[in-house]
Amino acid sequence: DGGITQSPKYLFRKEGQNVTLSCEQNLNHDAMYWYRQDPGQGLRLIYYSQIVNDFQKGDIAEGYSVSREKKESFPLTVTSAQKNPTAFYLCASQDKVSFRGTEAFFGQGTRLTVV
Amino acid sequence: AQKVTQAQTEISVVEKEDVTLDCVYETRDTTYYLFWYKQPPSGELVFLIRRNSFDEQNEISGRYSWNFQKSTSSFNFTITASQVVDSAVYFCALSEAYRSGGGADGLTFGKGTHLIIQP
């Protein structure tokens, strides 16, 4: 089945540690995204990538980094510079080739908690 | 800048009642797209509907219907004869064509409405 896989589902981080969230898609989509969701808040865009080896900052990129070495993979690293990393992180992909408002497909999310 | 407002933080109704979720948006672009997503407790966002700014026709899909009105910048979502399985957080989202430049640079989401359907 085609879809987006995020791992792990739950992740605990100690203060000062970097952690990496995985996102893999087998939909052959060009564009991929990372969103952050806080309780009672909508989704906010962290980073996005329209093509391999290229990515752009979203609205809240500070304290995060990404890479796009393969079309199907878009990992997100939460660095120690992110002051409040506890949140729910969602990865999404979109078929850029036919993009004119096509829908984005989402993974099941990773819940990150700082301990 | 674009903005999506979902003023209803939480709505609770009894099963079989009709319920409408409000969405108001702001954009400077004349070409844009509106979406509704459902987020069940599992966390994954499920796509429900897409509407482009040139198509103001209302749409009905089973118990779901959507009312798009450019004059009031609203894209409201109605569930008829609600069921317990409809309980979820619902998000309205906006994408502007000019911002994408032909590419894809993400959606602007509202804060969501938590819908509770009581049996």
C-alpha cells in the first residue's frame, strides 16, 4: 500500500540532545513537508522540499534541520537549539507535478517529549 | 498574509444532530485553494475536500456538505445526522497559488475545531 511512514511514533529527548524523526513515502511525490502541532493549535510549517537536494524554511524553522537526499525520504532533526521541542510532528507529501491545489497526504505523526 | 480562522474551539452535540463547522479565511490572492482535513485520535490527517477559488458550487458527499462563499470568505462544513465516528478535530486550510509559484510550499491551517459527538 502506498503511503507515508513516520517513525518512531513516540520519542523522548533529554535536554541538550539532538533527535531525528524519520519520514518515508512511497507515493512518488515530489514535495514533502514537516509540520508541528501544539495542543489547541493548528499545524505550523517547519520545512518543506519541492525536489531532491533542495529544501526551504517554513514559518518556524529555527532549531530544526532537514535533508532531502532521496525522493522518498525527508528526515527532520530537532536540535538542542529548539527551546520548546515537545510537540506532535507530522510529515506530509504532495504530488508537485500536478500541483494546483492537490491535497497533501499525511503520516501518522511522531509525538516528541522532552524529559 | 494568508490566515485561516476557525472560531469554534470545541463543539459538542448529541448523535444524529446536524452540526456546522465554520471557517473564515484571508488571502490577497485571487487564485487559491481551500481544504478540510479530519484528525481522529490516531493523529493522522485525513483529507476530506478541496475547493478552488473559481468554483463556488456547494458540494455534498453523503452526510457531508460544504458551503463556499467568496463574498464572506467562508468555507463552512456541515455534517448531517452526526455519528459518534465523526468525533475528531477538523482543520480548514488554505493554499495560495501565487505563493507557490507553480511549486508546492505548504498549507496554512486554522487552529481546528474539536467535534464531540455524544451517543
